[in-house]
Amino acid sequence: MAATQFGRRIGAAAEEKLRRNGSMRGSLMVAASRAIAERIPLVDLIVHVTDARIPLSSQCHLLTNYPSTSIKQIIALNKMDLAGSTSLQAWMDYFRQRNCVSCGVNAHNKENIKQFLSLIQRQVRKLRGTDHANYTATVMLIGIPNVGKSALTNALHQVGRISAAEKGKLKHATVSPEPGETKDIRSFKIGSHPNIYVLDTPAVLSPEVPNVDALSKLILTGAIGDCLVERKEIAQYFLAIHNSNEQYKKWEKLSTNDNDTLFFNGTTNCLTSSGSHRKQSKQIPTDHTQDCIVQNVRRTLFETVSSFEGNIRCEVEMEALIARQFIALQEIMNVQSECEEDAHDKVAGKLLNLFRTGRLGHYIFDHLPKNIL
Ligand SMILES: Nc1nc2c(ncn2[C@@H]2O[C@H](COP(=O)(O)OP(=O)(O)OP(=O)(O)O)[C@@H](O)[C@H]2O)c(=O)[nH]1
Ligand SMILES: [Mg+2]
């Protein structure tokens, strides 16, 4: 499939660069990995934080290298809002069949965090094997960069402290869309009776460069910074996946119902084809994902793919479609630049931001291993 070729292209370019640099990890990460590895046998429970869009490619080597029975862990498939809960069920079944406790999580959803906290509390109680609550347990979050360890820590700390009616200032772990933000191991209280603390930790990456397929997915989801390959190439990879996927068909109504309507802001007004302004409070959904730019990007992607007459299975023809999409997106994103390269870079940045915040559909990029289907 053409999308796979686009992925391999960026995976190979990144691999080459990493091999020349010698390693995926800086000296800080090496030291942090050692400190985390030393604590693994000492904590009560490990939450192995992965990205639900790539449940296998985002696994942390520190944990996969352990025999599965020797560590007590919950596999948290975080960012499940970006993966879509229906497809994620098959992955949870996959982990269940391997006797792993797994759970889809959305660090931004309070109700979901409450359920996740209950799961952690149940597991801790089970592991301690006692009904009394006069003890302190430690839970360590471990994962590769940018999977949401700090966002989960903050959410658990907030929900756990509030439900325990604890007073005092809430602490905050720094959360950032850039990978490698957390530099130290820090402890946050998430429950009383028993006292449970979570350790937010710096990201861990394997010293081995992963295969090109996994590498391209890590780059696409933002686990590895955009500095290894050009943003335009990453955006092209996303478009190749998007164009090969059926999801864009859901956006057909944006093209047919509203093609005479130009949205000029994302709130309450719109400009009709006749030029008059009218209130749109009923017509623009209140969901934040439905803002004006998102609508226009979705409509443009729908129109460019559905009107394309070439064969998108062929890499060269897919490339031609993507080139058209860049031109169309540049216009609707209102990107102006003297230099084409610079304009494409800006379009790519905006497109990747929309995709990575879930506004261009739900995706799971890893395939379930065939033998369990
Ligand atoms: N949509 C969505 N975004 C999330 C979720 N969890 C975290 N994020 C976002 O993902 C990005 C990375 O989150 P962090 O919590 O900083 O990730 P981390 O694993 O601590 O990253 P490092 O400290 O760099 O290893 C941020 O932009 C978060 O807002 C989630 O469940 N859903
Ligand atoms: Mg962090």
C-alpha cells in the first residue's frame, strides 16, 4: 500500500540520521533509565503508559525485557480519545489473552480518570492482599516520550486528592506536546487509606533503533521529535494514511450541505453566499473540534480525495494527490510565503497539529498480530 511506502521513507531517513548520531538517547535519558530501572523492583505497581494509537510500537523496552510474570503492571492505553474506543477493544482483548491487565485511558476526561484510579486502587489492594488500609503504596508510571505520563499524573493527583477531601496545594507536573519534557522522578499523592503515591518519570527509549515501520509511527504520533525528518514528509505520511482510509467519507456532508457557506469565524456568525450575515448558533455544533478551520480542512480533504481519479494504491499517484492537497490546504489555511518550501512547512505544521489533537479522525496505526485474530 502507498501509505506504507511513505512511512518507510520517513522511517528510513530517520533511521539513517539516528545511526549517524549513534543513539536515540542523550546522556540524561540514559541516567534516567537507570534510575527508573532500579526502582522497578521496589514499587508496588507499574503503570506502563503507551499511546493507544500504537499499542505495540509505543511499548517501553524496560518493561518488555522483563519476564511478564515478574512485574505487576497495568498497561494504560492512553490517548484513547485519539484512537477510538471501538477499535481499541480488540487491543484490550489482545492484552487480556496474554494475562495483562490493560485499560484505555483519556487523561483529559475526569470520569475516565476516576475509573482508572479505581482500577489502580483495586490492583494495589489485590497485590497487598490485605483489607486494612494502614499502609503506603507506590505506583510508578513508565513510558516512552510524549505518551501522557505527566498528564495522567496530574489528572490522578487531582481526582485522588479531591475524592480524599485532602487540603493543601495541588502539585503540577509539566505537560507539553514536545517529547522529553519531564527530567526528574517526582512523587504525587493520589489516594488516602491506603496512601497511594504515583511517580511521574522521565521518558525512556530503547538504545536500539526500532525498525523503520515502528520508527515512522513514533514520529507521526509525536513520540520522537519532528527534528529527524522534515515536517512536510511527516504530513505527507499522514495524508497517505488518511487518503487510504474510509474516514474522510464521514465529512461528505460538509461538502454537500454547506458548500455555499463560508465560515469566517468559529463562533456564532457566518457569511452566506448572498453576503448577508446570519446567526449560526443552531448550525455550528458547540463541540470545540467543529471550529471553522477544522471544518474547512475536513471539507478540503474530503473534496480532494473524492474527486481524485488516479489510483491511490500507486505511490506516484498518491504523491500527486498529496501535492494537490498541499496547494488546497495552503489556500484555506491562509498560509502566505515567498518560498514554497517555507509555505509547505507551515501547512504541514498546522495539519499535524490538527491530526495530533484528534481533529482529523481516529487512528490506530499498529496492526494486531495475526496469530491472535
Ligand atoms: N488527546 C489527548 N492528549 C493527551 C492525553 N494525554 C496527554 N495528552 C497530550 O500529550 C502531550 C504529552 O503529554 P505529557 O503528559 O507531557 O507526556 P509525557 O509522557 O509526560 O511526556 P515526556 O515527559 O516528554 O516523556 C501533551 O500535549 C498532552 O496534553 C490524552 O489522553 N488525550
Ligand atoms: Mg512528562
